[in-house]
Amino acid sequence: MRLVTRRPGLGQEPAGVAIRSACGVIKVQTVIIKALDSLGGLLLGREKYRRSYYKLAKRLAARQRYEVYKPHLIWLTDPEFIAARDMAEARGIEGIPYDRCFTLLTSARMVRGIEGNFAECGARYGKSSLFLLTGAGMQSTKRLHIFDSFQGLSEPSDADVQSGGKSEWSKGDLAVPEDIVHQNLSAFGDRVDLHKGWIPDRFNDVADQQFSLVHVDVDLYEPTLASVEFFYPRVKPGGVILCDDYGSGDCPGAKKAIDEFFADKPENVMSLTSGQSLVIKA
């Protein structure tokens, strides 16, 4: 059997031809980039050119909501991070940026010795769940309880309105079917419990449990507040509460909910450059 592929207007041809053609284009692009690098270094000086090139790369990436990471960052070479990243990419799992994923992984790793399961409010495709479970350890007995409507976001409230006078979100945004999340996390076997329903309707399923880590990623004020109100008293001392949306201008309600809730608590809310917030239970 011969593998064939199709390109517009050219009919069928052996896949190897198409691959070789693509490789040829890549080689030409590489030569051009190297030539521009050399020319830029001569005209501007190597260090000034390097800085200009990096700024341009960041601007181009930001326009498409991508991130540029410097290769010398140690977390990019963390073996567990690489394993989780490769698993996510092999399964085509979309979701939060990798710096946030590493925060989740290292937080899960930090609480390995603390009694209690994990809870996640809002999973979307399950990418964050994958990094939490990997950080807990592949042989861990900690379970991850995921709470999600699998019908997208609930109705935004007035607290979710941005400075421009409107909300970034509408009811039903970011919906992902339950079976896709289940499939994406199948490598972790029965360590995952999916609780389908609007937050906080299913929280009483775990009312008698204690937790070492809670991840809140529900974008809006009301479900964020309901999540921390329920789980905070159930988090063990030294455990972690993370909010994915705390530093996002698209999610003003999430920050409002976290700030209001912790205003009279002994813990401080740490705002991370990734846009997340982190609280360590006293």
C-alpha cells in the first residue's frame, strides 16, 4: 500500500514527495533567517540586534496569544514538565499557557507530603488537570475531583464587566464535552472523578473530604467566590489554593472574588507574573 496526499490543484502524489518539498521550503527559510541574522548583527551590533529580535518575536507571538520563553529557563527542562507537555501535545490538548502549567505542576509536587486530595473547579480540556496529576506523582494515591458544567460558563454578573463597560464572556463560552475531558485524562485511570453540574451544585459530593490543593479556573465572580468559600475550610494547613484568572484583565470578577474572600483571612494572596494567584493555607 502506498501512502498518498493531496495538494490543491495537483491531484495525488506520493507523501514522500510532499514531505521532501516541505523540507526544501524549511531549508530555504532557515538559510534566509541565518542571512538576516548575520546582516542584522553587522548593522546593529550583535547584542542590540539580539534584543530587537527578541522584542519583535514577543510582539508577533502576543498578537496570536502565544508566549516566547527563553531557552535557558530551567523549568522548561524539568523532566516531569516535559513528560506532561509531551502527553498534552500528543493528545492535542489545548488550554492554559505552559508557565501556568508549570506553576500547577510544581504546586502539586510541593504538597505531595500533605494529606488530602486535589479539587479543580473548571477544567475545560483537562490540560491543567494533566499537569496537576503529573505533579502529584504517577504513583500517587491522591485523587483529582473535577467540577465543571461541561456546558461552558454561567451567566456573567455585574462584577465581571470590564472597564470598557462590557464583559469578555457570555453564557456557554468555553464549553467542552465531558467525554473529551475523560478521554484526555485516561492515562490516569480511576484517579479522576468528574462531577458534572453548575458550580456550586455538586460540591456537597465531597463535603466530608480534606484537600491539599484546590485549583479554581472559572473566570467569573460568582463561581470563583463559591469555590473558595466551600473549599477554603477544607484545605489542610500548608495546602495550596490557586486561581488561574486572578491577573487577567478579561476576568475582573475572579480577582474581585479572591480579594474579597481573603480580606479577613490570615493568608496573603500572592499575585504571580503568569496571571495566577497562589495562597498557602495557614
